[in-house]
Amino acid sequence: MTLPSAAEKALLAFTALGGWEQRARLLMQWGDSLEPLSDIERSDEQRVHGCESNVWLVAEPRAGRWHFRAYSDARLLRGLLALLLARVDGLPAEELSAIDLPGWFEQLGLGRQLSPSRSNGLNAVLRRMQELIGT
């Protein structure tokens, strides 16, 4: 399975950094780059349940592939969402259902920073993506 170009870019950027503080700064920058969601898109229908923080997710088909946009009111989680979106954007449905989320964050050097609640929240987002596209 090849990585989407945004995921390749994330992998290069994060693995080039030495410590958690540098990765945390970069994580915040990635979170700031999320495409904004409108007030209408931040509705209960788009809210992902199973996250401690508020997370909203929108799925849009584009040329036979899926494009996702997400937002959270928690800054660190926005960065993690941006990295999740980079990993899954444009994948066909069958590849989306085979994503190894813990493995992806380990590759980025962020595995130890994923608390059980953050991990559960990101898994809830991935499950919601799969529900939205019908896998």
C-alpha cells in the first residue's frame, strides 16, 4: 500500500525531528492547516461520538475517491486529525478499511504521545469515516 503524497510529506517532516517538543510544535502547525468547517458542518450530524473532545467529520466523494475534512476544539487533537487525514485522503474504500492507525502514529514518532483516550478518539474518527463511505 503506497502512502498518499500528504502522508509521505508528514512522514518525512516528523521523522526528521529529534524530540517530542519539536514534534509537538509541528503537530500544532499541521492542526492549524486543517480546512475549516462551516457552522452548518459543525452540527450534531457531523459530530464524531466516542471522542472526549468535540470532533466533526465531513466526507465528500471526489473523482471516485473520498476526501475528508475534520475539526476539533482541542488544539493537539486537530494536529492528530490532520495527520490522520493526510494518511487516508484520496484512498479507495478498501484501503481505508485496512489502515493501521497505531502503526501510522508509531511511524511518525508519535505513538507514545497517544493516550488511551486520544487513541480511542482517533479510532472513533476512523470508524466514522468507514461508516460514512459504507465499508
